[in-house]
Amino acid sequence: MDFSGGGGGATLSEMYQSARRLLLSARDGVARVERLASAPASSSYSASAPPVGAPDPAGAEAVRREVAQIQGLCAQMDRLWRSIPAKGQRDLWKRKVEQLSEEVDSLKETLDKHSLRQRKRILEAKERAELFERANGESSHVLQIFDDEAQAMQSARTSSRVLDEAYETGVAILHKYSDQRDRLKSAQRKALDVLNTVGLSNSVLKLIEKRHRVDKRIAYGGMIITVVLMVAFWRWTH
């Protein structure tokens, strides 16, 4: 069911679809901006793209405009879903809009952190360049230091990724050990149950055997008494 904001405006479903398309585009833009910023620095560039390893302010600004559009659509949708008469539809659209708002807020936070890192890197690079230029006036040394720093950052990122993979592997191994421990505990409980059952069966067998011996003695005693009584009766009658 579609709901419009009145006055021939876009429906709630159309707004939601537009916001989802913008969100996908903004995600791609953030990934592209971060990829350009994290790649090793290079002096090659073209007129349509920034040099690899350099910030992309135009791309970041385009993503910010998309994020702002999504937030505006979320605000409009937040007003529209509240006017839906059916509670089921209203709750459904409430969850959709809230989830979309959380996703765009997370994307905006990622973009803000990226911009903050870029400003910090530019400021630090400018300060280092000024420091080394005052020291010896040779820009070639500054460029070499920038290259070395980029390589060091790339090595740090690689090391961090290797550590993350090692951590995930360790967690998986621990989970396997935990599963094996649970299976061993289950087997131990079953073995104890079997032993308990066997012990109970032995007790029952011993009790039956004892009862059998008593029954035999009673039977033999009864037979002897019967024979004695019969002999005594025979002698008394004869």
C-alpha cells in the first residue's frame, strides 16, 4: 500500500526506493573515496580523476550531498508513516524508515571520520614539509619521506589485516574445542548412565539369586516334612 504526502507528492514507497538507491550510491562513493585515500601515493593523474593516494574532495562532497538527500527523505517518510491508519502497515514502515535512518547515520559517521583523517593527514604533511624545507630547502627529501610514510602505512594496514585474520582463526579453533568438550561431556554422561544401569542390574540379579536359594530351601524342607509326615502316618495306621 502506497501513501502520499498530499498535494500530488511522491508516495512513501517511491521515497523509500529513492532513498535506497541514494544509499547504495553513497556507499559506493564512500568506498571509492577511502580506496583513493588509502592507496599508495602516486604522481600519475588525469584531468578527470585525482592522483592515487590523494584526497578526493569532490567525491566526498558528492557523497555528502547524497547523505543530506537521504536524511531529508527520511524526515519526510517519518511524517508520512505516522499518518498510516493500519497499525500493521504503520509498524512495518516505522521499522523500514528507522533502519534506513540508522544506515545513513552510520554512513555519515564513516564519512566524517574519513574527512577528519584526511584533514589531519594534510595538516601533518604540510607541517612536515614546512619543517624540512626550513631545514635544508630540498623538496626531494620531503617527497621521499612522503613515499616512505605511505609505504609504512600500507605495511601497517597489511599487518593489521593479518592480525585480524589470525584472531578470527583462533576464535574458530576455540569454538571447535568448545564443541568437542561438549560432546565429550555428553559421552561421559551417557557412560555414567550405562554404568549406573549395569550396577543396578547386578544388584537385582544378586537379589534374585538369593531369593532363589531361599525358595529351594523352603521347597526341600517342605518335601522332607511331607515325607516324614507320610511315614509317621503310615506307621500309626499299621
